[in-house]
Amino acid sequence: MDPCPFVRLTIESLALNLPSPTNSSTLSRIHPSTTPCFCNISIPNFPSQTALIHLSSSSSSSSTPDTTTSAAGFHLDSAALRRLTGKPTPLRFSVYAGSNGTTCGIKSSKLLGRAVVNIDVKNSLSRSVMFHSGWLELGKKKKKNGVEPARIHLVVRSEPDPRFVFQFGGEPECSPVVFQIQENIRQPVFSCKFSADRNSRSRCSSLSDVAITPNRWRMSLKSVRERQTRERKGWMIIVHDLSGSPVATASMVTPFVPSPGSDRVSRSNPGAWLILRPNGASVSSWKPWGRLEAWRERGPIDGLGYKFELMTEDSGIPIAESTMSVKKGGQFCIDYKVMKECYGLCSRFIGKGFVMSSSVEGEGKTSKPFVQVGAQHVTCMADAALFVALSAAIDLSMDACQLFSHKLRKELCHE
């Protein structure tokens, strides 16, 4: 099982140094403590990115800025590497003062200047490459009247980031085969078995005390069905390897239920999944690897909120938390570099950057999750299976968090 070539283009140590406001009409309205600055970063054939920039008091071109920020960076797959290899490609930085938005249809920011770093990723598949580290002048303005021009500090480097790529052959609730993808080759590596089996013991006990008369029997069945339409529980998906052995499981351990007086799963009472791996050689014993919570966000954008924790012996370590559009879907992503900056985590994953991502389609759309896993986090097939199970859980959470006034597809309903 070989990974696909990927390269991570990292942009960090961003800072801005401005000349004295009294010597520049453009900057005379900028006050470092009240006016935000941001940078638009673009590379051909990729969506642009935006990063906030702190103002630095460093005045020397050789000095290190006192405060810096980082951008999301770019992830280059094999197709992008073919486009960018063998020729200089401009990485453009456009720096603005003011807020990143519009007021009455008019942009409320002002361009301070632009800078360009040329990159060529031909050697990036085998080693890290530094393209720039230090200050760059914005625009072509030269030193005037002893005042330095506006400058941006940045570090641009690339590093190999091979990944395993998988795709579900169908929707997770339809028990699909999972393929590994290498260029144009699709090879089956896992199979999934989905079940939506409720706790039959509790269902039977709830009926056992009812007198067996036709009218009361029909009434009791009606009340049970009504209660079942107000909760979604018992979902499970088991991932098997090609030999048929179970190697990972996603099990719904907390039901998805609507908040009182509502038909949506709230953040205060989310549903939850456990991602489990085999505990030793026994196929009937499992131990938790991660916990995923999901809920339906309120607000101007209808969203699926989620939080994923890596399980330890004592507690859970939060490593991913975000919201994606219910209508458009999005990407579920774990990036330990981002999580380190957000949470200051200490774990064996830190410093290794990208971990995994999985595509999630919007509500009501056919979903065949596309999963990428960082090769450094996979030592065996069972490791990859855990991420496949996690991607199935976040995809199924989009269904579990549907408004309870909506009807689920038949594969998700209990018998």
C-alpha cells in the first residue's frame, strides 16, 4: 500500500513593518492599535487565502519580528505538482489595511502594497525546500527622506507530505467497499458493514408489561413509534480488511435527540460516536481511539457543528472542532499544526502537520466520502481503517443531525 505524492507549502512568520505615518499619506490614517491589517495570498489555479498580520516594531532588515502569524498554506497533489514543477510560479502577497469586508458595497480596506515570492517545487518531493525567509519590500518604492518603505516579513517553505487516499464506493449507510486511489488506479482495501439496530432488549421490555388486548397493543406500538421518531440511536459501521477481519468501528454511543421544544440536535446535548480499534487479537474486544460529538448549529448559516477528541487512558484531547454548512457540506480536517497553535497540545502527532481530511456532502446529497490520511500516521492497514471509520461517522452525523421534522432514508431507519 503506497502513498500518493503530496507537498505542503507552508507560509508562516508573517509580520508587517510600516514607515512613519507622518511621511506617508497612505498610512496617515493607520494606527497600529486600532487598524487591522491582513494579507491576501494567491497562487495560480488555487483559491486565495487570507491571513491577519500583526504590526512589528522591528526596524532592521535583519531583525526578527516580535509578533508573527501564519497562513493556512497550500496542499499540492500530484496534478498540482505537475503544473508547478520546472518553472517559477509566483506566490503573491497583497497587503491591506482595514477590515476584510465591505460596507454598503464598498471595500473598507486599502491596499498597502504587494510582494512576490517565486517558487519551484521540483525538489520538494524528496526534501524540505526554503524559498524565502526574511523581509520583503511592498511594491517598488525606495527609501525616501531616510524613511524605509513598508515591508512584510514571511517564511515560505515546502516539505514532502505523502498521503494515502481512499474513497467510499457508496454512501456509508449502504455498506460500501472502500477503495485506495493511486493516480488512476482504484484498488479495494476495506469493506464496511452498517447497521441501525436499536437496543432490542429495552424495546422488548417496554412492551412486556402491556396487556395483550388489540386496542392497547395498537396504542402501545404507536407510542413506541412516536418515541423512536424523536431519537436516533444504535447506528454502527464496522470496517473490515480484505480477509474479512474487523479492524475499526464507529459506534453511536450517545443518541441524537432534539432539544426540548425543538426539532434539532443542540450543542448543549450533542450526539456522540466512539471510534474503536481491536483490543489485541480478540475480534470481540474493542478499545476506544477517539470520540466524535456532533450537533446542529443555530445562526445565520445552518451548520453541522462537531468536535473530535483523541482518547487517552485518563481523558480526551480535543484535536478538531469546527462547523460546516449543512447545505453545501465541507471538509472534516485534522491538522496537528493548527491544533498545536489553538490548544498548545502535547502529543506524539505534534510537528507532523496534516493528519487527515474527509469530504462531507450537504444534506440530502449523495455522499461517497473522499479521505486523505498523512502517511506518517499509518504504520499498518488498521491505522488507516480508524480514519476511514471516523470519516464514516462524520458523514453519518450529517444525517443524524437532520431536523426531526424530516424523514430519514430507509437505510437509516430501524426495523
